[in-house]
Amino acid sequence: TESIEARIPELPTCVLLILAKILAQSRPLEPYPGWYFAAGESDSSFRVRLRLAVWKTCNLRRVERSIRMLWYEGIRIDVYLGNDVSRCLFIGGCIEPNEFAFLDGVIEPGMVFVDAGANDGLYSLFASRRVGAEGTVLAIEPSGREFKRLQANIRLNALANVRTRQVALSNRNGQGTLRIAG
């Protein structure tokens, strides 16, 4: 018989995104010894195989619509299936878990946190909750596409302590070309 994951590419995109929302789950905020990019894909459980098939199909179709995931401590994020961030977050339930576990023990209320190359804002969202109303997060992202996603995730979580700037950082003034991944 044909496996369910082999039938995923036949699904219409709207059904695929509903399935993705149902399958999405985050790992607990804790160290993950030996974590590497796409580590979660080695899990052969049925749910992980389905998430992998959904992600690959969205990647092939270049789906530009997001799903909403619940992340650490109730943070909500719009995840665009098919990019590197979503590959780790959606399939394996985490991205850079050891860094986030470290930051969880280091960031304190009232601090200033700078997220240089903020992308969709995962570090900014995470730090915002920890620095609290007395602290500030400065999120810097030069890409127009990712900057819009960053701002949307900040609005989604009603974070008043995050300041955003759409610029690139360098050790000198000037202009350059930003190459954006697909």
C-alpha cells in the first residue's frame, strides 16, 4: 500500500497548510545535546515523517503563506514552510535549542538585547519576554521580506519593548548588495 506521506504532494495547498497547523509542535525549552541543523529529521515517528513530507511539498511549491505555531512560553510565530528556519522549527520542533537554553539562563529583566540579523524575529521575540517591560530589544534586519515577517511576529505578540531597524550592520559606512535566499 502507498504510504500516507507519499500522498502529501497530492493535497491542495490549503489542505496542506491546515494539516501543517495540526502537526506543528515545539520541543521543550531545554538543552539538546548533539543538536545539528535538521536533527529532528532523523526521528522516524509517524508525525515527524508527515511534517517532513508537508515541509518538502511546501518547499517545492514555494508556498508563501504561513502557519501559526505556538512556541516557548506562549510566543506565537508565523512560520513560512519551505525555508531553513521552518525546516528545523516545524519538522524537529526547535531551532538552535542549545543557544535558546543558554539565553534563557542569561537574559534578565531590564537588559538591552541586540538581535543583529533578526530574520523572522525568533531571538527578538524570545528576548523580549525575558527583558520585560523594563528592557529593550533592538532587532536589526536588512532584508525587506524578513523585516516584514519580523514586524508581523512582533505585532502578533503585542511586544512593546522591541525596536526594529531595516538596515545592515558593518564596521564602515557604505552600501552593498544583499543576496536573499529563496
